[in-house]
Amino acid sequence: MAVNQTRRLRAARKRKRRMGEVEHDLTDEQWQLLKREWGGCAYCTSNEFALQKDCVQPISRGGRYTVGNVVPACGSCNASKSNDEVTSWMRRKRLDERAFLTQYVHVRQALGLG
């Protein structure tokens, strides 16, 4: 039990350090626009649960919370994806990778991100 708690604390400190090393510029307004444009979880399309911010490129791999890197995800998808690369994770979970990528491009264009 104590080992798990130590690991969690160590992981939390590591995440806090990583988060502090990069600049995050996602505003609340941008987050609301992203949720509206996606219309549900970006991965499984569910809209039954509260949505969480998920980085397409994980923070542990150099990503950050920006309008171009964040998508709404249900808790299940967010926890399952963890810090995996999005397309390989989607293939492993048998999710529709093509639909995600098409919608990702559409949302970026709708928000003026090109």
C-alpha cells in the first residue's frame, strides 16, 4: 500500500514539473468552443458523461494545453489513452481513427487554425 502511494506522489511531482516547464494558453472560451465543435468525446463520440481536456500529443511527449492540441474526451477514453500516441491507441481500441482525424481537421479549420 505504501509503495503505491509513493509511486503516485512521485508521478504527481513529475507531472507538476512537466506542466510547469511549458506554457499552456488554452482559455475557458476556447475550451467551450472545442466542446461545442466536437459535440462529445473526440474518440468514442459519447456525450453521456462530463468531458475532460485531453492532449492529442501528451504533455509527457512535449505537448501542452493549447487550442490546437486539446480535444474533449470522456473519462474512460482519457484514462485509457493515458500518454499513448493517439492513432496507435485508437487502432488498439478499435476506434474509428479516420473519423477522428477528419473531425480533428474540421474543428481546426472551424476555429481558424488551418
